[in-house]
Amino acid sequence: MVDITMNGEDITVEDGKTVLHAARDNDIYIPTLCNHSELSPYGGCRLCLVKIEGFRNYVPACTTPVSDGMVISTSEEGLNDLRKGILELILSEHPSSCIVCDERDECLELHGESTKAGRITGCRFCPNRRSCDLFDVVEKIEFNDFRIPVEYKELPLHRADPFVQRDMSICILCGRCVRVCEEIRGVGAIATVHRSHDTTIGTAFDQPLTDSGCVFCGACLDVCPTGAISSKTTRWAGVPDETVTSNCGMCSNGCRAVMQFKWGKFTNVEPVQDGDNWGQVCLRGRFASVTTVNSPMRLEYPKVRTGDIQQPVNWEKALDAVVEGLKAYSPDEIGVVASPFMTSEDAFLLQKVFRSIGCENIATASKMIGPLQMAWRGQVDRITSIGTRDDIDDADAILIVGSDLSLDNPVLQTRVHKAAEKGARTFIVTEHPHNAYRGADVLEEPCPTGLMEDVIAALDSAGSCEGCSGDGDHEGGWAGTIAHTLMAAERPVIMLGQEPFAVEEDGVAVSSLILKLFKAVSGKALLILWDGPNVQGLMGSACVPGIGLDGELLKEAGPNKPPLGDGIKALLLTEPVSDIPDGVEFVAYMGPYPFDGIERADVILPTCTYADSVGTIVAMDRLVGSIETRARPPTMAKRDFQVLMDLGGRLGAEGLSNIEDPYDISTSTFVDYHIGKHIKEMDVSADCGPVDPSSPVNPAGKWISGPLRYRGLDITEASEDLGAVVRKWGWTE
Amino acid sequence: MAEDLKVQIERAEEVWNTLQAKGDVIYLGTASCGIAAGIRQVSEAITEHLSTGDRDVELVEVGCIGMCCFEPMIYVQTGAKAPVVYGGLEPKDIPKLLDGVYGGDYENDHLLGVIGDGFDGLQSIYDHPMVAPQKRIITENAGLSDPVDIDHYLARGGFKGLERALSMTPDEVVDEVLRSGLRGRGGAGFPTGRKWALCRAAEGAPKYMICNADEGDPGAFMDRSILEGDPYRVIEGMIIAGYAIGCDEGIFYVRAEYPLAIERLEICMAEAEKRGFLGNNILGTDFSHQLTIKKGAGAFVCGEETALMASIEGKRGMPRPRPPFPAQKGLWGKPTNINNVKSVSSVPSILRAGADWYAAVGTDSTTGTAVFCITGKINHTGLIEVPMGITLKEIVEDIGGGVANGRSFKAVQTGGPSGGCLPADKLDLTVDFESLTAAGAIMGSGGMVVMDDENCMVDVAKFFISFTQYESCGKCPPCRIGTKKMKDLLEKITVGKGEDGDLETLERLASTVKAGSLCALGGTAPNPVLSTIRYFRDEYEAHIKDKVCPAKACRELIAYTIDAEKCTGCTLCARNCPTSCIEGETKEAHVIDTDACVKCGMCITSCRFDAVHKIDSPPSQCADEGQGGGD
Amino acid sequence: MATDISQIIEPYRGQRKGIIPVLQAVQEEDGYISIEAVKAMSKVLGVSENDIYGVATFYSQFKFEKPGDHIVRVCLGTACHVRGGAELLDVIERDLDAKAGETTEDGKFTLERVACMGCCAVAPVLVVDDEIYGKMSPGKAKEQIKKWREVA
């Protein structure tokens, strides 16, 4: 600790902190523009200059470390005038008459949002008007005086990129966007280019963002103090009338973010720092989500089929039709498909309703669970990831098999980057790299089984490699290198993605090899990148054959027939399947989107997405998150929870009377299940005893899961921009 | 295993003395300005002429002796006599000159002096007015020896400084440099010994020593000359510095525009290593040192220490705020010491002859010598080395030979774009860090440009701010935007659109830029503007109020006209005019169409009758209407 | 793009300090920096291509378009300016019919301004490719251009 004096006050500060830190910790205001608490200090805007005794010139507070005995003054006449002079220079190139106008506040409040202009010529047209850092600084230092010629830059607008628009004329070159993209995301899609007055932020040769490596996460947009980078999808969404902090329900990462709503409609996503994703989100959760949730493709009306026509009806009639339809069959002729996009509560309710009428043919639309069960049974006591995403930060070696993260779990790349900056070597084994992490060794393998076998084989010699630091290349090519690196590492992390599970045997083989590898290298974390946001939660909701409540592997009793197998004549689907067996006579579909083959449905029940639902989900590292919303389902759609409660009532399901909202379920049913905490991880040293090989597993195949699917919908259809981006990256379904 | 230094010196002296005593040698001044002036063509003429005879003459390329106005230069050594210098040569002058000299007659229009004591009525070059007041320490070898011949360097005292340094402890070496009073010759004037001590004391390894040879000041070529003319000296200085600081890697950061300097450094570094002055166990001690060269890529700002280091690290050359200082956290976060070429080049002499000897030269506050490039409107342009404390007057009038072409002195600019312009009544100032700074200029790196009455000081200010604006890295608003606003204002003023209050705005902007900029580029960019406003305010006011350029240099404010009385109608001007705007019959007075005239000056230089003149021509009022600037 | 760029880049694999030397070598080889070169550099050096472009555009030395057969540089340092550098540039621009930074229509000459060649004592200075011409005047420049046109 060191003792300093700031503005006459004696303060004690931790050694190594900057003067700016010290000021902020003590509620002393120093204006900044280029500084950001999550990013390295830049020292570029010069607004944070302070006077320190012993230094001839003013020094920037954001880069100067404190030292014992320092005497600092953050405000004095010459310094304040200088700050105003510098701000005047910045504003002389930024449309700023609004900023100093007396009528500003009323104007912003009272003028509607319908002003649309491509180029920002004043605060009224600026998407950032409610969170503009320039405003703040102007007010705090009481600037209001222009005495130098004003000249706006009039640089060309960048409007052709998906998702984001860039107006570099109002950029103040704080450099935050460049820093967040490089330091936090590890991408570097934009950089400071050119020099002197021509300096601007751009891409190599001004190429489009889709070519420059951009992952369209919007981090740059979040840190931009002005409106230079803005979101195309939500620019004109208007002032939200409600906001709520929620977990995102697009993928198994379960990022935390602020959801914004207007008139009951989901309008925008903004970052929030209190979450395990550091305020980072991704192109799906941030941008595509809004277009997807509000897509005109949403199912709006309950429908009942008569002949070839699916007729819109009211909910009474629709639910009656379901009950009627199901009554015609015995419980073991009924199959239920639970969607891994449902909340744990909705899923629990689903299986409770059907088990109450004696039906046990319930499975989850995930390609990954079944093969994992088959590969790991007898060796583990439950199917979960081991470790959490925090283990990635400290990893000294990372192996990712079956994904390159860019489409399915983009936010994890920020963790991988953090580890890489500390020296961790990362290997990505993927079918096809789309936009893989720049700092990784990327191996393109249509099927990783062969490579994984070679890695295991190379482990024997890896143990004897003396003084191996895990860098460089080893004998045995990549297999040898991977084996050596993981063996030499003290905290290796392995991630398993969904690609190998497209074919069941591959999924089983790879799963088996991964577990073997994990044990052999004493891995710190084994993270399963599930093909749905709440696969883990559904296991706990008894929607997965062979796995009961609390994730226990049921050794007896459990659903005994796959819902799409022989003998099934009636189906309740909450997620589309690629191919409904001919023998099925009655189909009820419950979901937010249509699918190819929905004409076969006898009853359609329009329900909700995560953005208009409430409940909990469990992320891939077992973290329990909560979904909150202020959106109303569109037109006549209802929440799954409500529909199931209704249906349950009509079917005479028991035990529903003391359930009023989803949280009643999670608080009373799930063991050790708390929002913000992790559920129990699997034990790979557990002696599970011999497990009956015929014990049930979740069926594989037929499910339409994939990194760009939401409840069966190909979200590139709902979001054109998303389609443009991923096709550029070489994605084909 | 390299040979013992004593043995090497003995052999080198032999080589050198042999050369001195050789019958026939011609030394050719082959530095970049010599080449630009045409030494290669002169050399060809020499070879050709010699082939007609049967003299066996050795041709030796030497560096720049500093008398650049007299390039191309050769020194002819014949008989047992010292070499005699001839300058301003063209290929056609060679036969007569050589025949004369070899015939015993040294007299020639191109004769400049003897390298050494005069003989046979010929004066020594050291008595030439351009040379006499100089004190040549850093430049003691420049132009007198083959820059890449290590034996020449050894024979003339080379590596003796290193020898002595290695016999002392590193702390003692630092102390020696401190006591010498040497101050940073890049322009900042920070005591070099203290800089070394700070880096030596800093924690961290490895440490780095960097020689800043990015010399970006337009109008300056001191560092280039030294690197081309005496590369071993700089190398020796770097090794001594490395030893003192405690580092095993030294880096030359040389701007890419100096290919000859880079080439010579590479040759000399290789040779030095062969002879045991670089590499492992230098001169049989435990000390090992390596030198590498990093090339600049065209950015003036990379002369700033933190920008230079960023460039080496492969980044944009954008300066970083200080603290932390390079001595604590420099290249790749390690303690780094950066010195200018001239500072490094002073070190071998200081170690060889001692701190006291060095401190006795110059003044109390500023010891040693200063190397200047004197250029501009004087008779003797070139590279000079003078003791600190000499007056500007001596430099301009004695060494510089006074203003050329019969024009009158207006100002002398020192310190490049960071410096200032000093008027005639400041010529009595002595050259030292403090007195120049107090007057509004700075010592700078050594560029000194003389201006005459035909130079407009507002134009000069505009030139400098345009330069710094172009070279601004763009990181901080005061420099990036402030210098642009200042440049725009100056442009406005020089085209006759200046308004009341512009000077006050300029001064206010200058103050923000100076105090707010992140680095010295922005911090000193307003200096030329401020110093010209200080000393030549009336010129500014003439431009703003009267729309007149007193020096008749600002093209929008003048017109070219032909004096009908003097014009003989020779048509030379009309034929050379690039826009063909001069009309007139042969033998009749010609007329310039001022609307088409672009004021390139070709007609003035073509006319042999002094008939073409510039006159004041303020832009017409109506041209100003509708030309609002700003809001 | 140069075919042996890999040889130039390889020693700097994974190190950003190789950016400037590699760019210089590429420019030496091709005369300019292409997008292909930058992308290739990015893969080997492990630095984003946009970052590399940001570095390249910072330094005046690097060009991004194929230059003319010959590069004409007019020095605009202080000494050259004071001795008529601006007028010299003006005359050359007219004669070549190209502004500083442009290439003549026939692709023979690219005209550039340069801050200082360091030959101030022989100002004004003109450089064509590697040849330095001192003590230039508008008249001499015109003559010289005529000569180059004949040879080029």
C-alpha cells in the first residue's frame, strides 16, 4: 500500500494501481473517454490529465501508477481550461451542436423515435443518445463554448455489413473497440488504420467485416462511447419501457444479459458485467435472437386439422382436440419428445403430465446424450461436464473436439483467448473451421475418431518426454503434439462439441476416447458443449431415458420405448423431428415455429421462445441460470408452462394444484438446484458397478439439432444477416 | 580468438601510414550528398583520364568532410605531400586539374586547401573560414578515412575508448560519462550519464541499448553523415554503452531513407566482430555484445523514444504516456536506454581522452560540441561541428559565409519542426540548450536553416505545422486535431482569407496543443508558429489585415509582371513557361497573363535581364464572398 | 504476390516484431503490399490481418497499389522548401500530369513527396528510383524528365 495526497486528501492506495483507479475508489471525478475498466489503459484522449508534483507537464491519470508520497491535483484552473480546450477540439469534428444546446434534454425526451437518417448529424439521430459518454464529460466539466472552426469529417458510411453499421465520422478514436476486439475477444477484426488526421478505425483494405474475421458479437458496439458503431437490428427499436436481466436461452453457454422490451415485445440485448460471460454475448444471442423471436414465422394461432386443412381455433378447442386424440390410444402407444430449448420447469411439467397418464415414452431431442450414455455408463455416476468455464482461464493446454466455437459457443472463445494470452496452447479439431480462434492450431477432420485414437496411442510415449514444455511439434505429427502438450500441462481442459454426434457410432466412439483421454492426462475440466441450451436441465427433469431426477442414472424403471420407435401411434412433439414414422396416427405439435412436415400435425399449439418465457436453464458447465422476460407471446401463443398446466388439468394429472408459477417447481422438486450455483458434477472415479447394458438411453438420430437451430428452426431463415455471415464462413447445414 | 588490441593497432598504423606515404592517391568524397552532387560522374572522368597516362593512382572513397556546398570534392595526394582538396568539380574540370597537380602546379579555381599544414603557399583547409572555428570531435575522422576500413579507424585512435572502458567497472564508465557533462544530442539535452545510470539501476532483464538514428527532422543530415562517414565510432560508442548499462544487445534504429548508412553499418559490424570487438568475450573480457539493425519505415514520430520502441515491436509507431519511462519499462517492457547517434558518437572520445578533457570544451551548462547541418540561404552549406558556446552569428557569418546571392538575413531556424525561428537581433545568442530554449527556439538535433528576405515567415510556419501535422501519429486529439486546425488557419492566412482574431485563435490552439499533447511531436509542433508570431508579428498582420506578403513568397498574394523597360523580348521566359501564359513578339516586351500564371518562378530564373518581378496582388474582394469557413 | 514470401516470413513465425521487416521485404519484391500478402503474413505471424494493415498504413514507406515503373520523389524538407521545393513539385506535377501520390497515365512514373532525403546541402533534391539529383531547378527538372521519358 502507498500513501498519496489527492486534492489535499490523504489516501492510501494499493501499490500498482493507477492514479485514475485511486481517484475512482475515492469518488473523485476525473473525466475520461478512452478509458474502460475492462480494457488496458490507452492514454489517448488526454482528458484525464492531472497535475502531479515533480512532473513538469501534466500526466494522464489512467496510465500513471501511484507511488508513495505522490501529491496530485485533479482540478485547477490551467488544467480545467486545458481539458475544455481538448474537448473543444474533439467536438469540433463531431456533430455536437446538440450536445451543448440548452434544449437538449427536452428535445430528446419529447421527440419521437421515428427519425431515421443514415448519417448521424446530431444527437436526435444518434442511436447512442441515451448513453453517450461525450454528453457526460461535457456536463461534468461544464463545457459550453465553441471558439474554433468546426469541420465534420464526412467519411463514407459503412452500411453493407450484417448486423452493424459504422459511421466513422463521429468516431472520436478512443480505441476502445479495437482493444475489446483484440484483448477480450481475441479476434482483432478491426484496427486503427492510417495516420495523422486520416487515422480511423477499419479493416484491412477496407474489406467487409465478414471477411475481416469479425464474429459479430457486438462488443465494439458496447464499448463505443459515441454512436459510431451501432446495431442495425435494434437501432430504431426505441426507448425500452422495460428491462430485465436474464440468461440467454440460445445455446448451452447461458450468457447473462439485459433484455429490453417495448410494448411487450423483445427489442434488444445489452451486456451486463455480473455474469460468467463478462458482459460478452454473441451474434446469435445478441443480434439474431431479436429477429428470430420476432420473426413473422412465429406460430400465432392454435390449429386443429380437419382433412387437409389446419383450421385456427381457440385454445379450448385445441386442447380438447389433444385430449381427444390421445384418449384413443393406450399410454404405451404415446410418445413425447421434449425440447432441450425448454426450461427445466416446462420440461418437468411435460413429463409429469404424461407420466400421470401412464406414458413413459419420453425422450429429449438431443443427439449427444444417448451416445454419451452408451460410452460412459458404468464409469460415471451421471452425465455432466466436469469443471466450469472458469477453468478455461487458467488452463495451460486446451483441446476442443467437434466444434470451433464460432457457431455454437462463441463466448467461450473469450476464455480460450484469456488462457492463450497466458501461454496456453489450444488445439481445435473440427469438421470444418468456420471462424476459428486465430491463436489456435486448427485441424480439419471430417471425423475425429481416428485422430483421437492416435492421440491416446501417443500418450504412452508422451509420459517419457523429458523436460517437455508442450510447445513446438512432436514426433507423431499432430497426434503426438496434442498428446505431449496435454500430458505436460498441469491444468488441461477438454471441450467436446456436437459435430461427431451426427452419426451415432462416431458419437459413441469419440465420447469414449475423450473420457479416456481426460482421465489419462488428469484433466482439470471436461466441458460438454451441448446441442441445446438446457440439455443438462432436462436430464434433471426426468426427460431423458435412463436418467432420473437429480441426474441419477436410473438402474431400473424408466421409459422403455423410444418415442419414435415401433408401436408408437400418437406423438406430442415440442420439437420437430425430421421424419415422423408412418405408423403414427396422431401428432400434436407444441412449439414456436413451423417445420417441414408440420402439415401432418393434427393439433398445433403455438408456444414461446426463451425470450417470452420464464424459468430456469442449466448451462453446459452446470450453472443454473434464470430466464426472465417482460415480453408477451405474440397473438394467441402461450407459454409452454401455461399450456402444459391446462393440458395436465384436462388429462387429470395429479400434483399440479400447488403449482402457480415455474419457480414453484424448481424450488420444490430439484435437489441442490439454485439459481447462480452449479449442480453436482459427475464423478469419473465412481464405481457405478455393472450397469445393465440394456438399460435405456436417449435415442439418437432423427433430431434436427445443430448450432444454428432454435427449437427446430434454422435461424438463418429468420435472420438474413446471420445467414449471410455463416455462409461466408463456409457453413452448410 | 581475436588478436590482441595492441597488435591490431600496430598493424593498422602501418596500413594507415603506408597510405599516407603512398605516392599517388585520390580521395573521393562519397557520401550521399557527394553522390547527389555528382561524384560518381567525376570519378568516372578521373578513371578515364588516368587511363590515358601510366600513373598508378589508388582511389579511396571517404565520407563527408562537411563542406557539402563544395561537393563533388576530391583530395589529391601526390609526391610526399599531404592531400590537397578541390571542390565544386564537374567531369570536364578533371583533365586540367590532374595534369596541373601531377605537373607540380596545385593552383586551380577549385582549390580549397590542404588536409594538414599548408605548404608551398597553399593554405591549410583548417584555416578555411568554414572550417577554422570548428572543433571536430565526433567528426574527427569524417572525410579523412575510408569509413569501412577498420585499420584506418584503429590507426586514428579507434577502439581505445572501448579498451579503457573495459578496464573500468561499468559504474565507473557511467560516472565518466556523467562527469563529462554530455547531454542528449537528440535535442532534449538530458544528461546522458544520468540516463545510463537510471537504466543501469533498473530492475529487469534483458536490458536493451538503442541508437536512435531515425533522424527525421527535414533539413538535417548530421546523423546520416556520421553513420556514413565514421560508422566504427558509433559502433564503439554502442559497445561502451552496452557495457556500462549491462546489456548484451544493442539495436540501431535507422530510417529506411538512409540505405548507404545501413550498408556501411552492416559491413563495419561484421568486420568488428571478426576482429573481436563484437560478439563473445570482447577483447578477451567476460563482456559479450551483439548489434542488430532495425529499419524505420517512414514515420517521423518514430524518432520519439516510445514510438521507436513500438516500431521495433512491430506496432504502429504511436507514443506511450510516460511514466513508466523507457529506463524502467522500455522495449518489450524491459529497461531500455535510447541515445541519439551524436550522443553515442561522443562516448568513444570521452572514454579515450577522459571526462575532464571533454568537459573543458563548451560551456559549464552545456559541455562538448554540437554538430549542425547549416543549410538554406547561406553560401557555405554543410555539416559542421562547433564547441558549445559559439554564437549564432559566428556560425551564420563566419562558418556559413553569410547570406548568399547578396540578399539580407532574415531568420535562422534551429531544432527542426520542434524549434523556432530567430531574427537578426538574436544572432548574438550562444549555442547552448538553455539560451536557445529561452529565446523560443530549441537546440534540437542539429538542423539549422538560414532564411533571407525572400522567405515568408508565415509560410515557414505553415510549412512546419504542415509537416508535423502530416507526421502526427493520430492518437491524441490535441495533436491530431489541433495541428490540423492550426494548419488550416495558416493556410487561410497565406491565401489572403485571414480574419481578425485568427492570431489569437492560433495562439490559443497552440497552447492547447503544447500542453495537451501526448508526446514531444505535438508538444513542440506549435513552436515554429509561436516563435514566428513572437518575432515577426508584423508579417502575420500584413497577411491578415492588408492581404499582403511582405516577402512576396505566398503565391496567392502576389502576381508576376514583366518590366517593359527592361524586357528585350528574347522569348526565353515564354518558351520555358509551363502554362504558356507569356505572350509577346520577338524583340518586343512580353506580358504575363496573371490569371493563367502559376507563379512557378521559371520565368524569373530564365530572364537574364532582371525584367520579371513579383508584385503584391491581394485577392479581390468578391472572391471572398460566399466562402464561409467553419459553421 | 511474391512466390517466396514464405521464406521471408518463416523466421518470424508467431512473432509480431517481424511485421515491419516482412512488409519491407514484400514491398522490395513486389513494389507494393497486396491483400494477399497481408493475409499470408497474418497466418504465419499470428497477428490479425487488420492489425497488420493498421501497421502498414501507419508508415509512409508502404504502398498499396502497384507503382509505376519509376518512382520520382521530390524532397520537401526544410532546406529544399526554402530553396524552392514547392515550386519544383508544382512544375513536375504539371509536366508529368500527375499529382503527388499518383501514377502517370502511361504507368511509367509515380510521383511522391518525401519529407527529407538528408541531402539538404544540395537542395532542392529529386530522387528517381535510387538516383539522387541535387541542386535541382524547375528548368533542370523538366530537362531531366524529358531524358527519363526517352529512356523509360
